[in-house]
Amino acid sequence: MALKGKVPTMSFMKKPVAQHSSAGKNALGLTLRDYEGGMSTLCAGCGHDSITAALVQAFWEMAVEPHRVAKMSGIGCSSKTPAYFLRQSHGINTVHGRMPSVATGANAANQDMYFVGVSGDGDSLSIGFGQFAHALRRNVNMLYLIENNGVYGLTKGQFSASADVGSTTKKGEVNEMSPIDPVTTAIGLGGTFVARSFSGDKEQLVPLIKAGLKHRGFAFIDIISPCVTFNDHAGSTKSYAHTREFYHPAINAHLVEPKAEIKAQYDAGEAIEVLMHDGSTLFLKKADPDYDPSDRAHASEYLERHRKLGQVVTGLLYLEEDGTDFHRFNRTISGSLVSAPKRDDRKEILERVQARYR
């Protein structure tokens, strides 16, 4: 029987907003549902949707006002994520690989907002690799997530730049090229907050997102996020089964807001306290007693050693809380440019600046 008229698709379905009367509320009086976005159009079981849930949880727990958040992405399955959380925030899809420059400009204009960049291994490690690198070295104040599945899921499963040597596609092709590891790349380029997690470990991922949002500078999290359609088979090193088998947590994070009661208890020597710029305290709990998250060289050596063992090292792998951020580098004003008072001599100032380049 032929169908008549238009058949509704997921893209046009509004997510129900009904809430149970007993739903928990945060300090702003908002529920988790208030931090959600539209209905996901991703494949059922996609790791990206688990990351969305972690973002919703993190912003709700931090009681961030949605209108103070700007979400940005490029192109790809990962770049659809901003549509699925914080429907009352600001957001933009940029062109492929160009999200970092747009985020840099927005951050330069208004440093009082939370900036979240959601990208993929194709978007950031291939066409956008240069932009990713320069946003990192400039230490732009933002949370930058790579939803890493090792393939181009939107174009039917070709290898991406993060595909490991020896991994296979669904049809059996073998990858022979060395991968770009975004974590070791970020550490090597001078990143001040570098972490890796797994979409299936919400207990680890939510605190990392919260810590990244508090960090002054470029907070980078590489998240292994299996593609259930094109890269979740035997032979894939980005599958659910492989990641769970070779999962190796090195150090986990626990964030305590300013003036909040510290409830976490750690044995002497197994936790490191880091005071964040806003007064909150970040506890780094060592899952591996040999790991030092403040030593850049040690972090690189540790990651390489465990890579050779085939292990997926996760956690907050490097942190430098007192690094020089984007606004200090550029000596911007203390407040946001969008709220700065207009000067009567701005035309003369612009002419003096232009004269320097003539």
C-alpha cells in the first residue's frame, strides 16, 4: 500500500517536554529536561548520544544558565551533537574544520560565556587539523570535545586520521597508516588541559567535562565514541568491546564547587588537589600510582608505553592550571568587548592602528 502525503521523520519531531513533578532541580530550579535539546537523529546506540547525556548532566549539576553557553561545531555526525543539548543556548554549525576560528572570534568578543566546541576525528584531525592546533596553542578559553570513532560515519565508514594501524573496516580493508593521536598531539603542542574518556563511562566523563568548563584556557577531551553502524565490529580498535577490554584509567577527576562541602575521601598520596581560578577545587585521584598529571614529559612517555601494549589510557592526563590563556596573551580588557562602553575617539584609534600597516 502506497503512503500518501508527507511521512514525518525524526528531524521534524519535537522532543516531549513533559516533566514529572518529582524531577530533581538544581540551584536555579531547573531540571535535567531543561538542559536537553532536540530529538537525536543519530543511529540507535551511537556513542555520541551518551556524550550528549554527559553534557546535559554536567551543565545541570553546575547550575549553568543555558543562555550563557555558546555551542559550536563543524561538519559530521559529531557536529550534530550541539542540537541535542541546551536548546535555550546559543549555537552555530560552521563549515568543515573551521569551528576553532569561529570559537576564537566569539571568545574574543565575549569572555563571560561558556564556549563548547564539539568536533570529530575527521573534522579536527584532517581538514581542521591546523585550526585545532592553533586554537590549542593560543589556549583559547573553551571546552573542546572530539567524539572519536575512527571513521567518517557520515560518508559510510572510510578510515579517519585516528584509525589505528591494523584496524579493519566493516568490509575488511586494513589500515596501514599511522594514526594521529589527539591526546599526545595536544600535550606536545603545549595544551594545558588534556584528557581522554569513553562515551560508555559517564561516571568518569561527567567530572572531566565539569573540570574542563572550569579550566582557564583550552580544555581538550578526546572521547572514544563507537560508531555502531560502521566501526563496532571485530577488528575495530574503536568498538565498544575493544575499548572495554583494553580500558586503562590512569587518573580520575572530582570537582568541588566553591564553598561546597568536600565529601570525597582519599588515602594519603593517592589524590592531588588543584585550586581552579574560580575558587573550586579539583581532586585528581590516581588510579595508577605511577602517574603524574603535572609532568608533560612523563605523560607523553606513559601514553606511548601503554599504546604499545594496546591499552586505551583515560582520565585527566595533563593539567597546567596557571598557564597563560588567550586573553592574557592578547592583553584584552578585563570585561567582555560586547559590554565595553563605546569611546568617542574610536575612529581616531582605528586610524592609528591602520596607519601602522601602511
